[in-house]
Amino acid sequence: MALDDLKSAVPDYAKDLRLNLGSVIGNSDLPAQQLWGTVLACAIATRSPIVLRELEPEARAHLSPEAYTAAKSAAAVMAMNNVFYRTRHLLSDPEYGTLRAGLRMNVIGNPGVEKADFELWSLAVSAINGCGQCLDSHEQVLRKAGVDRETVQEAFKIASVLQAVGTTLDAEAALTATV
């Protein structure tokens, strides 16, 4: 199982991450599609080849082809949106907020899966990418759709643990690489 391989790769100094990885994925109460879509979208968003390589096969096995594609689409469109909306929000000139974005993001309107699942994956990716405006927007859509706070928190817990695992494993790989 890839999750076990990933956990065993986490060094002892990051034992908490190993334990958290097991609990947020291995003991999640999320339905399989929400869980594995979140895992896949976040694995992509971490930019960690190790995390993505280890978790993608298991995500693919748990997701329909449509959900697999939608999770990858969430990671892709949010990589763009998180930079755009975070930058617009951080600029001190409020006039940027009145300008038309002019960016294509059709997948948000028709993701190929339940809207709430796509929104959950988008929220999790936005947590990794640090876009407060996107986090607020996706959280509001999820709450209006009847998704409870515990489910929303599960998504950003997965995001936080995968980001930390990716950072740690990539650092270890860089430190042990021979030149």
C-alpha cells in the first residue's frame, strides 16, 4: 500500500507527521470520493514528486475516471486562481478588485462530479496555496450546500499534513542527494 510506504519514508524527527498522515487518510470519515479527490488534488498542489508518486495510484483506484480528472482539474485551476486572487487581494489598490478577471475557469461550473466535492478539493488546494479569498469563497459555497464544518476542516487537515509531509520528504531527498 502506497500510504504505508509514504508513512515509512517520514523520518523519525517528523513522527507526528507520520501519525497524522495515517489518521487524516487512513481513519478519515469522508466518503471515498471526497477523501481521495482531496488527497489527489492536494498531492498535486504540494508539488512534491514523492507525495504525488506514492498517493496517485491509490487515489486512481478509489476514484471514478470522472472524479480522478475533476480532482486534477481542481488542482490545476486553483493553481491559477490562487495566485490571481491572492495577488489581487494583497495589492493595496482596491481598483484591481473591480477589474474583470478575464481568465477561463469553465471547469468550476461543470467539473464532471458533484459540485460540493469539487468545491471541497478547491478549498483544500487553496489552503496549500494560501489564498484567503479563495478559501472564503469555497467555504461559503460548501456551507450553503449543507456541508458541515467538520467536513471542511477534514479537507484542510489533509492539505496541511500532505504539505508538511511533502516539504519534509523533499528536504530529506535534497539533503541526501549526491552531487
